[in-house]
Amino acid sequence: MNGGEMIRVQLIKVDVIMAVFNAEATVEASVRSAMHQVMPPNKSPASGMLDFDICVCCYNDASTDGSLELLKRLENEFNSVEESASTKCGVLQTRLLIGSAKGGSLSRGAGYARNQAAKLRDEHETRPRSNSGTMHFICVLDSDDLMHETRIAEQTLSMLSLEGDQTLVGSQFERLPADSTEHYTRWANSLSDERLRLEQFRECTLLQPTWFMARAWFEQLGGYVEAPPITLDKSEQSLKRTKTQLEAEDKVYKLIHPSELPALSAAANEGSRKRKRSTMKEASIDTIRLAEDTRFFYAHILNGGGMHLHRTATPLVTYRHRVGMSQSSSTPRRLLLKLRTKAWEDIVFNREDAWRAGFAIWGGGRDGKDFLKALSPSAAAKVVCFVDVDEKKIAQIKYYDNPDFGRRIPILHFTQLAKNLGVSSFGKIEKTCNKDTFNLTRPAVGENETRPSETRPSEIEPEVLHGLPVVVCVAMYRTNGALERNVASIGRVEGQNLWHIC
């Protein structure tokens, strides 16, 4: 570089947002990991140097243990002149900011707490925020997880290499203990950016504690869905106010299943009385405090956001597994399926004419039936048939007959969806998993192959069956390739006229 050449310095603000609730046993390690961030060796943007201004923003959500006292002690330690992390050689400039619910209040949930954490920088800075010449990012961390020391720099460089500011960047992670949720960990760490999109309705394909995004995009999406304050007023008028608060005031999309607002749902549904009573029984407005990652993830996708998994030689996050201690472990499976179903309706069904003309559900078991029940009445009315691989089930049951839907839905063999009915072979479903890879390579025909017997004639015209879009409600990667091979045989295009949802 010539002596007179100026080095361009880019100011980077990063807010690490952390929701804290009864995390006394783990939060100190989490905070310390976020406060000790460094630049990876031999890495810098081509455009110049980065000047980091990092705030680790922790919001105590009415903890009943010693979490708040511990956070205050850490705040005094890190923000004192003598102990400031920013004075240590090589460590990026970092401040610790603490906020808390008022004494005697009740927890509002992780979504609310993260939104409050995201406000702490503005509350502590005296000057109005200026976006001129500054990149500002949100980095998510859970109060029981750990950030590796180069995470912020690595994900910042990844964001700067992408076009636009509407990408959600995740990272690979490791588990603690190392052998916990082995199947899930291998799956999530192996996804290409294409698979992040194609499997979006199966899970949040980017793990929330690894999320990194532009602050402007976070604000444009309205942040996380917040649970309303707990109140004894459960009247319909109160629920209508809640509906307005959650959806209308922010003028942004909020992923809320109709069953979470029971009074409104019962009034809106034109189904049978039995279905209304079932909706009322299962619904609770308190569920809005759960699955905040799922709700934000699909709002991001619906608004056109992209996804990128940043890969590094070593994972950037240690994701702690504590049985029964996390909010995710207490979130009902059916609630997650309802939310993914609602998101699928909003993102796919309501936007594409081919789906609104009618579609098939692959899987006549529990997940397929629960998916049907989670659909809105208008979407459920467009289910033409179930398809399955189990010939005995097809021969003996023949129809899914639920009085709540007012009609019988036929259960057919999946080969009837294919234009070429002479499918040479199909996979026999075996509940095993390839431990090495997660891919859609079709294994060669062998001992685990079988041939379908003559299928039962259908009252549905073959031309209709051959053109039906399909939602697959059978878990991927757990049948030694058989499911994936069967799905490929019907000639649909994943992400267009076929989506996996389990």
C-alpha cells in the first residue's frame, strides 16, 4: 500500500440479544463468551478495515432465581474502566447492557424479552441513532449457549459478502453434551442453502441461537411476536384487542394459528359444532409466548427473506442440551405443526393457483391427519386424497372418515399419482437412518425393494391424480432412502408442486 493511500474503515455495530429467564446456572458463561470476541487471523474485507462496536444486550424476563443479581455483577465487572473487555489486546470493543422486567411482574416469554433486549442500545445511548456509513446487525444468543470467539467477525464478513440486507445468516454448531440430538445436529449442519429453502416447512432450518441479521430487517419484520400480558380477562372483547395488538398495530405479518385465539376462531369457523368445541378445548392464548423462533422464521420467509448457512472449520456456537429445561422442549409438537401448516398456507397455498385447485397429502398416519386438522376450512376442502405406501392400510381403511370435515377422503397408493403407472419398484419403508449423510441420492434397487400389487381403482380421474401437487407428511432421512426414492418416482418438483412438512 502506498504511503499516502487512505485505509477505509467501516463502522460495524452488533447487538447480541439475549433473553434471560431463570438462567443463573448458565448465563455467566454465555455472557463471557459474547464479551470476548476477536477477529479471525488473516481475515478482513477487501474494502478495508472493520471497526466493531458490540453491545451484549441481556433482558431479564422476571426471573425468580439469582439471574438478575448475577447480570448486575457482570455489568459492573465488564463496564468498569479497569476491567473493560475493550482494553484487552485483540478483543473487539464490547459493552454489556442489562435490562429487566419490573419487580413483581410475570414472565412475558422469550420473544418479548428479545425485543426488549434489542432496545437496550438506544436506551443507553444519548445521541439519536444514525445509520449513515454504519452497518448495524442483530446477533441472537440463548442464555445457556456459548459463542465461539470469532463468531461475530465471521458472520459479519459473511453478511458483507451477500447482496442486500434481507438474509438470515446462521452457522454450524456443536452440541453440549456432544452426543445429544445427534440426528438433528448432523441434519442441520449439513444443509446446503438450497436445502434450507426446500425443507423450510419441516423445521426452522437455521437454528435460532446462530441467527445473525441486519437490524433494519429485524425492525422491518416487527421483531418477535410478543405474548400479551397475562390477564384474567378472557372475554371475546379482550381477545379482539389482543388480535388487533398482535396483527394490526405493527402492520406486519404475525404467524398466529386461528386456534390460538379461541373465541375468534370459534366465531369464524363454519365447521361442525364438534370441531368448534375441539378448537376451544385445545386453544390457549398463552401459547403465543411459545415458538417465537418459528413465528419469526416464517415471517422472514413470507416477506422475501433469504437464508445462508455460514460454514467454518469449527462451529461458531455451542448449543447446550438440557432435558426439560428449555422452552423448545416444552413446546407441544402439535402447536409447532399448526404453525408450520399456517405458514405453508400463507406462503404457498394462498399464493399459488395450482395448490388452491386441489392437492394430495402423502401419509395416512398421525402426522398426515394432524396436518389436515391444522388446515383452515378453505384449505382442508381442497384435499383430494391421502396417499400411502402401506397396502394393508389402504385395503382395510380405504377412506379417512372424519365427521368434522363432512366428507370421506380416499386413501390411495402413492403410485397412482405417477403418470407412469408401471413404476418398476418402490422402496420398502424401514425405520433406519443413514448416519453419514443427509442427501437425496437414490440407492440402487436391491433386497429392500418391493413391487406394488395391483392398486385399488380410484373414483378420481387419473388425469387429476397425475397433476395433483403433494404435501409429504412423513419424516425424511429415516427410511434408508426409501421415502425419498418413492417421492422422486411420482415426478413432482420439490419447492414447486411438492413440499415436505415433517
